[in-house]
Amino acid sequence: MQTEIKVGVNLKRLRQEKGWSLDKTAKETGVSKAMLGQIERGESSPTVAKLWQIASRFEVSLSSFIAASPNSELTSLFRDANELRHEEYNIGFFVSLLFPFEEALGFEIFELTLAPDYQHESA
């Protein structure tokens, strides 16, 4: 599943779990209703900074949006690092979820990779 689609599906799921309309979500997150709709439909990918902003208001981890499916079990995984480094979040900007959020441990680990000559300015 493409990253934009995962983010959109997970945003919609989290929004519905809270019982929030797009209007309420826009007010709570500071992200426009139009942008939220585009994200949910997979038409737009929010910046990492914008995704942090949304995740913070939902009080969830960033991986809640980019993981294929939520996993509440603590498990040990042996994975090939090269398989984790294929998700292009925006053209030239790769976000690899190395260690998904584990509630029991309280953290998650990401690797951000920028393509040569790619520039990204954070707010």
C-alpha cells in the first residue's frame, strides 16, 4: 500500500474512532478541512511536520499514520534493513519506520533519508 493511502486510511480511522467530523478535526489540528480530505483520499501527503502536528492532537504516535495496520502486541521482529528503506514519503524524502511505536516501551524509531540535493525546511 502506498504511503499516501496508508496515511489517509489511518487518519480516517483515527478520526472516526474519536467521532470527529472533518470540521472538528480541522479545528483541533489546525489543518484545513480541504487538506484533511485530500489526505484521507490519498490525493496529498502531509509534510512530516504537519503529520506530527496531526498526531499530537490525536495523541497518537507518528507510526499510527504510516504503519500498514495497528499492532498492539509487543513482538520481536527480525527484518532486513533494506526492506525498510523503500517507502518514499515525498519525492526525494524517505521515512523508514525502524521500530514501530510500542506502548509498553513508550517510543518509536524512524530513519529519515533525503535524496542527494533534496532540500527540506522544517517549520
